[in-house]
Amino acid sequence: PTIHLADYRPSDHLIDRVDLDIRLDPHASRVTALLALRPNPQGKVGAPLVLDGDELKLVSLAMDGEVLLENAYTASPSGLTIHRPPQRPFTLAIETEIDPTANTKLMGLYRSSGVYCTQCEADGFRRITYFLDRPDILSIYTTRIEASREEAPVLLGNGNPVGSGDVPGTDRHYAIWQDPHPKPAYLFAIVGGRLGSVTGRFTTSEGREVALGVYVEPGKEARADYALDAVIRSMKWDEEGFGRAYDLDVFNVVAVSDFNMGAMENKGLNIFNDKYVLASPETATDADYANIEAIIAHEYFHNWSGNRVTCRDWFQLCLKEGLTVFRDQEFSSDMRSRAVHRISEVRTLRARQFPEDAGPLAHPVRPKQYAEINNFYTATVYEKGAEIVRMLKTLIGEDAFRKGMDRYFADNDGTAATVEDFLAAFATETGRDLSHFAQWYERPGTPRIAVTGTYDAAAKTYRLDFRQTRPGAGADAPPLVIPVALGLVGEDGPLAARSERVQDGVFVLDKAEDSVTFESVASRPVPSLFRDFSAPVRVEINQSDAERLTLLRHDTDAFNRWESAQRVALRIIIAAARGGSETLDGAEGFADALAAFLDQEAVNDPAFAALMLALPSEGEVASEIGANIDPDAIFAARRRLREAIALRLRDPLIVLRERLAEPAGAPFSPDAASAGRRAFRNAALDLIAVADPDRGTVLAREQIAASGTMTDRLAGLATLSQIPGDAREAELAAFAERYAGEPLILDKWLAIQAAIPEDGTIARIRQLQQHPAFSITNPNRVRSLVGVFSLSNPTQFNRADGAGYALVAETVLALDKRNPQVAARLLTAFGSWRQMEPRRRAAAEETLRGIVAVGGLSRDVADIAGRSLAS
Ligand code: ARG
Ligand code: ZN
């Protein structure tokens, strides 16, 4: 059944209080929920009470303390209806029994490596007890958790701990947790198990003493320090940047090894995929450290943007997710290099969101309908949602943005809000009408902005003409409000750019066509457009390589310096892929420009230089081409440009790699500066190996043997993985042996192999599926092997013979029976199938039709397959 935003209506009943008693048991956990209900003044009078359930077994039911007659209700695993509930406040006591060990969907209450844990967003609470499982039902929860002391010495819940003790005459104990803040059921959580922890303290700006804990598998405590540190930095940053202080006496983070997504912001008890908590120099890469910092911050920031102010319904998901991604991006930018971070945000957006927005799974940032909400935790809702918040800030300015945020929190605290409520806070604060801007939430598709520049040498004016369109949008579709941060650059450096249409460097394009004219422009300029990626759009402008390389040299905007180099590379690769010629028109000039750049700047900003060395991915090239894609041609063209660059840069890179080496014996630090040096050295290594595979092999093996950091060892292995031969196989085998028993590290080993762009990779993956390091029951393993294959190995996933599609489809079907959410996510890899050349398109379509033809698919997989095929 499809659910529509337009059908929203308030619940007929409210639940003010929830008292839970959860007796944990591996196969027969008992849950008693005492619900304090009342009719909703905003609801229908006399409506039946319809509670959600999912695979539940009802044990007993009482109303106001009396057992209910059987004809007063209807119960099934998927719901409980009380036909004639009282027209006054009343209580229901509902007892259910659940089997956490058999819960392979990892939604609701389940066990991960023996640890009891929960995941309730979006609709997992109904797998624990019958409930009004919708985010606009806010209740005060008290939770008693009871378990065998042996099995679960640690018992954690939402809110503050208020009591604990032994259950007399048994081997069991209990803990009671009270959460004073009203919350929707999706923020409920408990954890019970044998866990180690690291603890800390934080005193909030309001003077509250908060006890912090990060809980991990016993023995891994030393790997939890960085996460704890990130919690403390997040708390401080949210106070300083947004005026948001924490509001409970404890804040706990728990790492579990079986988890469907990254992490979850349950009130006071964030539960994480252990991949985003555990880190040590020996075991984690710089990318892992950066992810941990960002995701710890993300979940913590949800305490205000998500928990204190939650969503009225799931269509408003971007209200918390887009905003919280924006907040975590700002945090990471403050912790690291802002320009480098912005570039990585844009790379993610282009790699994931642009293709989504251009294919059959495209949807507005606020969708209008869904069949399965878990399929809408997408790059569009998260990443494009964050870009909308960023554009709002650009449009109204930093001060107004902060005031609007304060007002949003103040006006909506303790409520379930909508996108309209969010925008209203800024409209009220600034006196602006934001209704036109709001269209960003409603319109799918990446806007295209065509720009032409005209210089009038006599009048010394320069005019930019803009035209916006959106693929698939009808002629009557309104144009969007697009902030264009821009400037002019001349042969020798930035030019003053005066125009009354430009304020604080921003021109606002809110019509289908518009133009801006600059006065007193001494010579023909090169426009620098969408500085810092000021809007999530594609820009079409006729710029020569020479003009772009002028921007690379002289632009004041670091993002556009990088962007202009990327544009040159894209142009060269696309021309070569289309022409199939052996020549690479423009490659020499490009390589020279890179050489000059490195010479001047690599030592000062190695992180930025590393990004400069990375060519646009094959996926990005494909997404630029947009139709009739031949991944082999793209691969070959990109490879040729890489070779040309590598040959030109080899000698300087060898020198720079030495110059930027860590001094011998220097202690490891995950900070941005050292990570930047490692990133540069490893980008250099990769190119050196392209230019000279023998030398690359020697250097990579040296690095694997000598390095003390996982970043460098893994980079050595990744470089080697691109060079077929005995050395590669020997190092892969040695790595597996060295890290046997370290699943998170072996995930990286699986991922490297899944991405090898060679014909033998499918056979290799099929073998790895039998390796002890792999397990179809663990989402991280599946994503590392099959997920990485589908997303990061375009030539093999999109093999013309369909073998890549078949491999992924098989995994999807095998997984669907256990864990539909992860299966459906894997299937989204087919999202760009219509853009393939005819043979691959036919193979992909056949595979998708084959999936649909299988009976008994989950709603999750049926939804993705169905939408992927719909035209
Ligand atoms: N709210 C979580 C986060 O972004 C993610 C929950 C994802 N849930 C899901 N059903 N896919 O922080
Ligand atoms: Zn989130």
C-alpha cells in the first residue's frame, strides 16, 4: 500500500506515558507495555484504537487493569485493534513475546554477537510491542530492563538511570531508566550484554554534569578513545555554533557489529555500527577516523535536530536528516580543512545523489509518497537535503541563519514539526517570503544551469546570461531559487567584480532566465561560478581548457580551483571515450598545469594536492555523459589520461613523496595535517605505479611491510591490487593471514578485491563468498564485498554479458529472506541502468525482471525493483 503525504491526519489517540518492563531472554523475551492513552482532541471522536505490530505474539491484554473480553479487540502479528476505546483517558497493559535471536531483519529487538540491542527507526518499535508507531506520537518513557546477570551485566536505556538491583532468588538483575523528554517510539532503545567501556565527563554550558560512556566488545576498549573524544568535541561545538546544550545526565554510545546502517540517534543512547566507533592506528585508516568523527557528531547533533524537535511524519525526514548532515558537515569543516571537506562533500553528492536524481529512483527531498519508508533514507534526503539548508544560509547570511535556527528550536521544542515549520522560523526572523525557495523540497532532478559570458571591450562590461532547466520538468514547472556565488578572474589574478545584482559575492537566480552585468572590467575575465558549490546543480558553460586552468592558477575560491581542474579532466576523458581515439587532446597542457600546481603548493597543502591528483571517478564521467554509457570506453579513456599524467608527474612525485614522509619515529596522529600528508603520498604512490608498475610494486610492498599505520598499509595494498601478478596475490594472502580475526579490517580486504577492474573479479568474489571472512548475515561484510563491487567497479558490475548484474541479483535474493532492508539497499545499484548502452541496458532489465518474477519478495525489494523498472 502506498502512503501519501496528502493523506496525513493526526492520530485519533495520544499516548502520554509508556512504562515498559522488558525481560530479556535469547528466544522468548517478554515485554509488558503499560500505555497511558487518551483521545486526541484533534482526532475523530469514537474512532477505534488501531495499534501497529510486526511479527508480534500477544500474551495478555488488559484495559484499566481489567482483562479485556475477546470480542473487544482483534489481534494479529501485525496489529492490535481495540474496537471501542473509552472516550476518556485509560490505560492498556499489553504483554508480548519476541525472539531476538531469530530476528535477522535487525529491526526491533535483536542480538548482535550475543548483545541485545534495538533499532526502531523508522518502524521497528512495533516489532517490540503494539503501539501507535508514528513520529508524531510523543510520550514519556520509563523502562525496566531485566536480564541474566551472566549474559547481560550491562543494561542501558534512554534517559537517566534511576534504579537497579538483583531479582531475588534468581540469577537475574534489572535496571530502570527514565527519560524525561517526550519522544516518538523510533527513538526508543535498550542495550543488554557483556560490554567494555571507556568513560568521560562533560560539563555543559548550562552547568549540567554529564557522564559519558562508549561501550564496545570487551577487549576493544582501547579502540573507543577516539569516539569518546569526538563526543566531547561535538558537545562543545554544538554549544558554541548553535547554542545547543545537552539535556540528560548521561550520554552513551554503544558499538554493535550487526547493524543495518551507520548509526542511530536514540535519546541518550546512540547505537552505532562498530565500524564507526572502533579505531586505533593499527586498525583504522584516516578515512575511518574522519567517518567516526562525522558520524559521532551527526548522531549527537540529532539530540536537538531530530529528538527535541522531531518529524511530524516520515515525509519530513529531511527536516532532521538534511539539517543534521549540514550540521555535521560544518563540524567536520571546523575540525579539518574547510575546502578539503567541501570537496569531499561534493564528491559524495555527485557520486551518489546526482545519479539517483537522474534515474528511476529519483524523488523530491521531501517525497510525496512511499511504499516502504526504509527505502527513503537516500542521498537525496540526506545530502541534497543538507545542500538546501546550506543554500538557505547563503541566501539569508550567517547571522540571520543563526537567529532562524534559534527560533526554529525555540518554537518547535518538544514537538513533531514539518519543513514548513522550519522555513517559517527563517521567514519570521528575516521578514522574507521563502515560499519560492521551498520548491527545492518538492522538485526532483538536478537543475542544469546554462551560462554564457559576453565581454564588451569598449564599454568595459561583462555580462553573464543564466538559464535554468530541470530534466523531466514540465514547461509550467516553476524555476528554483538558486544562489550563485561568483567572481571574476583575470590572467594575472582575481578581478574586482561590481554589479548591483551581486551582494556579498552572491547573485540570486530565481527566474528561468536572467543576467547580471559587471561594470569596469578592464579585460576579458574568466567567470568563477558557483563558488564553494553554492547550489546542487550542473553547470553548462563553454570554457576552454586555458580558461579553466586560469581558474586553477588564480581563483581565490579553493573549491573552484579544484573544480576547474576536474572539468578539464572530464572534458578530456569524455572526448577520448566518445572518440575512441588513441590521442588525448589537451592531456599535456593539463599535466603541465598539475605539475606547476604541485611545484608551488603540494608541500603547503598536501591534502588539497591529493584531491587535485584524483581524476573524476568512472561513475562521475558516466553521470556526466548521461546516456548510452559504455563503461569500458570510460575506463580506457580515464586510464589513458592517468597514464599521461603519471608519466609527466612521476619524477616530481617521487621527490615530493620523500619530502612529505613522516620523520622516522614520529608518533601516529589522526589529525588533518598528518592525514593530508598520507593522502598525498598515497595518491603519489598510485600514480607512480601507473607510470612504472615495477617500481610501483616495489614501493607498495615496502610500504606494506614498513608502515605502522593502517592507512599506508591499505593504500599499498590498493595500489598493488591494480597490478595483476604474483606480488598482488602474495600480499593479499599475507594481509588476510595477518588480520584473521579482525572483521572490520578484513572488510577492507574484501572491498579492495571487489573493486579490481578485471575479468577475473566475479570469480574472485564468488570464492570470497566462501571465505571465513565473509558472512551473508553481517551487513558490513555484504556491503564490503558485493556493495563495493556494485558501486565501485563499473566495468565489472556492468559487464556486457550480464554476469555482474547476475551476481548482485543473486545476493539480493539470498539476502531478502533474512534482511530485506540491506537487500533493497544493494539493489539500488541498478538505479542507472537506463543510461547504459543497449546491450547492457537489456541485460540489466532482464535481471530486474527476473527479480520481480520471484515470488514472496519483501516489500523493500519489491519497491526498489518495481520503481527501477517503471518508466
Ligand atoms: N537516523 C539514522 C541517522 O541517519 C539513520 C536511520 C536509518 N534508518 C533506516 N531505517 N534506514 O542518523
Ligand atoms: Zn541522521
